[in-house]
Amino acid sequence: MKPVELSIVINRPLEACFAYLADPSNDREWRREWIEAEKTTDGPHGVSARYRLTGTLLGRRIATVYETIAYEPNRQAAWTAVSGPLPLTFSRAFEAVEGGTRVTMRYEGDRGFLKLAGPLVAGIGKRQMEGDFPKLKQVLEQAP
């Protein structure tokens, strides 16, 4: 699958954006495909922390477990699927810009099903992210 990368500027400090987006259990608040999201390991967020994100597909609940593979406070965080239907890796990079924070999200997958259906999945993923960005911006910019 060809990597999908999109950026958005959020009118909030870098530290606030990182704190929220480096915790995938918050994704349920702004990503429409997730109906449940939770951290499944004890301890702080960081490398090796795991999260279970559950969505629905054709009326069936489908859970994916992601493990944190990179975590640099206020710079970047990345996860890879360790179970679930799509072997994706995704990352979020953070950069302070005038008036807020630029967040760059990247999704990629080159294993299993994604080798064959990559272009289709990449297009769907890009459209989903573009559709979810306004909600993310709203959630973060209205936070106290």
C-alpha cells in the first residue's frame, strides 16, 4: 500500500495536541470508524503500550490491537497493528507553527491483504482522514 500522509494545523499549543493525539484511546471522539477505544496495558503511554480500537464492518464488530513503536514527547508517536484485519502502521508527527500545531498523520501497510488491495485501502483511508480532520480540529480547539 502506498503510504497516505495528510497534515492539519490545529490552533492549540503543541503540548496539548501531542497529549491528546499520542493516546489512541481518544480516537473514538473524532474518528468515525471507531466505536470503542481503550488502552489495554498498565503504565504510561510510550513504547510498548497497547490499545484496542474496535469498529464495525458489515454489521460485525472488528477489533484491532495496536502497539506503540515510537514515542518522542511533543515530536512524534507511532503504532503498528499486532492483531486485527488490517496490518497497518500509523504515525503522528507534531510541529509548532505560528498560531498552533501542525499535525502530520501517516498510514502505511505492506503486508498480507494490503499488498493486493493497497490502492483501494489507501484511497478509502485518505478520504476518511480528510473527513475526520474537521471533527479533530473542533474537539481540540474547543478543549479547555
